[in-house]
Amino acid sequence: MSENRFGALWRPLFEARAAAAWWLSALLIAVSAAPFRWAWALAAAAFGAVRAWQAAGILRTRLALGVQRLQFVRTKQLESKVSKALSSGRFWLGWGFEWKPAHTQIASEIMTRNPYDAAVPAWAPGWLLRMLAPKDTVIDTAAIGASWIHGLSPSEDPVYLPIPAMAGHVLIIGTTRSGKTRLYEILVTHAIRSGAPVIVIDPKGDRDLEARMRKESSACGREFLYFHPASPSRSVRINPLKSFNHSTEIATRIAQLLPSESPGGDPFTQFAWYTINHVVQGMLMASERPDLKRIRTYVRDGVAPLLERCMDIHFRPIYGHDWDGKLAPYLEKAPSRTHAMVSLYRDTKSRTGLGNEAIEGLISTFEHDKEHFGKMILSLLPLLDMLCAGEIGDMLSPAHGDLDDPRDTYDMERIVSGRKVLYVGLDSLSNKIVGSAVGSMLLADLSAVAGAIYNFGNPSGAPGANNIYVFVDEAAEVVNDQFIQVLNKAGGAGFKAFIAMQTLADLEARLGKKSKSLQTLGNTNTLICLRVRDFETAEWVSDMMGKTVTKTVSISHSIGTETEASLVEFRGNVSRSMQEKQTQLVPPEIMLRLPNLQYFAVMPDGRIVKGRLPLIKDEPQAV
């Protein structure tokens, strides 16, 4: 990249004047009677063409710097680009160029000038500007940001992200309406066409993203699953407690949804965890499948029925199926059958030493002071009620064997092993608490699947089985400890996660500690940053891209005379100095001024890429 190319932007377009003069000379010579006039006319016209070519280059640069354009790709074109990228084991991320220190130098100079001085001349005809403009583009009439940033390079190439590098996961940062969802459309198109399982969790529920996933799934002959609390009739049912490697995980999934003042959990959260864990252990002993509705019933109405079934299972191997006869003496002294069974259990344990942890936990819950118990679960019951009420309750706690409900029932393990394409809209705009809770539990369920695959391998041997793509938009609303473990360790299980957020502060507010938010960010190896509006976030991104040195040239001059000198004597001084200053390779100010659909990326190989994305345009329908 030549600095002289940009030095010509802030002066009149002398090349155009010279071209006009040469061509006028060629015309006058051609109509004159001068000898060899045609040879001289052709020479003048050639010199004019050279000057016109130089003027066109400067005009093209001014167009790139001063006019913001949007580029469209039709579905067929996108399909071709995606197929080409996948055949070489990569994802296509639009067009761009490698950002180098020379670009930083020119950018620093441009930011000290008035960009309007480099505008396209008013005399330039429209047909000429259209001819010089890139193909398949339109002017962005609602332009945001500085268009000159991407115009710093005279050429660009396709940008690719290698699939193996995605095992290190991808972090996407950008403010609202900067192009995150449009980037997701391109990414999920690759993921769906690769044949791998695809799971998208979208708190806001973007219709364009959902529509793109439906179309691509249909085009590839893949099954598309839809889950959205606002559209229960169209949604599948998902049990977020179905997959687990350790039974204690279920209690953690629910308890972590409770608000807590301390990162380790306050006494109310810890008590809720113990209560849920006791219930879950009892349900598993009684061969009951844990779901939110059943857990709520036992927490709200009491664990006595569950405790009785568990003790019945415990007594049968000891006393036989007619063990009820052993209970008669205890019923006379106990206020209820459950109390009598507890007494029998304790006597049996003292004589035989045969006890059961699940029963012990249920007994402690059963005998807990009712008033104190009610106070300690004061925050747990409203949460369970929200997750079990109405349609959302039926969607999260599917009743197996319900012939009146034709909707399919899934869990994350079945979705992954069946290579399904799942879109989860959380409807967080309507109910942020429920949306965040559902997203968090689904990610925790996915974490359990990752652990099982890591330990035992992927049961599916189909193409794409070694890749599992997970896309989480607005990650700060749903990320939890289990998903952090997915980022940290699940790359070996084939998981490739893409997480998008707006600011670092959002993630810190979600996790409660800055160190934990940095831990989450540190588990990603590729960074894609669109426009941000938070300076702290812009600084963090700039620091990730490294530093460089910019040069500043200072020129000073002075002139003067002395009183004792003659009138014709004077002295003058001219000095020129160059200073070097260390700065970020991509300054934060540039991050704040990026146009829509433009980004900087820290690639897995360490390169810094300045890229731009297209808008996908569907093919016109045949009439």
C-alpha cells in the first residue's frame, strides 16, 4: 500500500485536468494541417489515457473512502461460496485484507484530517461513478460509521476460517444492529451444509436467522427443530434435565438460576440445591424421570409420597414383599404412615447397618421444620412456578405417552446424536427471567452431552459427527459455569462454539466477577469484532490485536533579521524531525467507528484481518 496514493486525496484532481488537456490537444492536432498530425494526435491521446487511468484510480479510492456500500449475494452465489469453502475445510467470512502497520500509519493520518476534503468531486458524472463502483453493491443510505476504514486497501480477497481452528471456539463482539446476526446467518449456513449437528440459542428470537436456518435445512434435506415459548404449537418439547453424567448436576442446573449475592451462593441458594438434590436422588431411586414439574410438586407439596416409595423399595429385599406386617407396631405410635416408615427404617438400619443415602436425604427434608423450610425456599418456588406454568411448563416437562400432544419430544443427546438442526428462541424481550433460565438449563444439558461424548465417544458415525456447532447469541444472558466448561474442555469432543455479546460489562454482570468473565473470554481462540460502542470493550479488543509504531513528521521554519544588520540581510531556519510512537495496531477509535457489516478479526494463525460481510438476498420467485 503506497502512502502517495492517499496523499493525492486531499488535493484537486489534477490528473483529470491533465487528461482533458491531452485529449483536447489530440483533437486539435487531428483537425490541424500539421505534418504527422495523426501520430502526434495518437501520442497525445495516449498520454491522456494514462492520466485518465490515474484519475480513475484516485476516484475509485475516493469512492471507497467516502461512499459506504452494501454488497449482496444471492442464495445461489452463497451456496457456491459455501460449498467451495467446505470442500477445503473452511468457512467463508466475506472479503477483506490483512491489516498491517502501514494501514495503522495511514489511518492515523486520515483521522487528523477532514474526511470531507477527500470526497468525490461534484463534477464527476453518475455513469462514471457507477462504472467505478464494485459490482453487486448499492449505496448505504443509512450509513453508520466511517467508510474510509475498509477503503485503506486497494484490493481484497476472500476471508476464510479453518474448521479445525474452531475447536478453540469463536468470540463475536458487536453492538446492536452492527451485523452479528447477519454474520450468524453465514456461519449457520456453513454448519448446516456440513451435515453436522447445529444448535442455535437466540435470546431475542431473530426471524431472519430462523428463516435462513429453515431454508438451508430444507435445501439440504435435514430435519429442522424449532423451540420458542411464544409459539408453543410450532415448537418441539425439550426436557432440559434429561442428560446428565452425575445426578447432582440437575440440582446445580436449577439452583444456579436463583439470584445470589455471592459467587459461591448464599444460604438460600445452597438450601435450594440440597432440597432439589434430595428430591432428584429419591426420584432416581424410584425410577422416576426427573423433570421440572415433578420436582416442583415434591418441593411444594412435600416429599412424603416419594419417601414412602423409596422406603418400600428399600424394605423389599430385607423383609420381602409382605413387609407391611413389620410396620403395624409403628403405626400405633406415629402420626402418619410416613412417620411410621421412617421409624422402621431407622430401627432396621440400627440392627442391620443397611441404609440408603437417597432415603436419608428425603428424611431430612421431610422432617425439616415446615416454617423454616417455607422461608428457605421462598425464592425457589416462584422460579419453578415460572418454568412450569402454562405452555412453557408443557414444553420443558413433556409428559411421555400423552397421546393428546402430537409434538415431538427431544433432549440434547438425541439432537446431537441425530444430527438435528435446532433453533431455540428464548423470547427474552417478553420475559427475560424465564428466557435466561431456559437458555441456561439447555446449555447445562449440552454440557452433560459434551462430557458423555468426551468420555465415551460420539454414538453417531455419520458425516459431520465429529463436529458439533453451537451458536449462542447475546451470550451474557445465558452463559453459566457448565457452558464455561464446554468452552474450556469440549473442543476434544468436537464442540465448536460461537458466542456473541455486546460488551464485556454484560458478561461481567452475568457472572458476578471480572476474573470469571475474563476466564470465559480466554477460552476462545478466534475473535471477530464488529462495531462496539463501549470504550472499555474497544480497548480490550485492541489490546488483543497487538501493538505497532507510527511515525509523525514535524516541520518547523523561522525567518528574521537583526537590528544591527543591514536591510538586505536576514536569517532563516527550516527543520524537519520524525518521531515514533507506540500505539495499538488497531486503535480503539477505529473499533468505535466501524460501519455495519464490517469487522476486525484475530485469526487463529495470529493475523489481523479487516473484513466485510454481504447481505444474503433470496432468489426471485418464478411467476
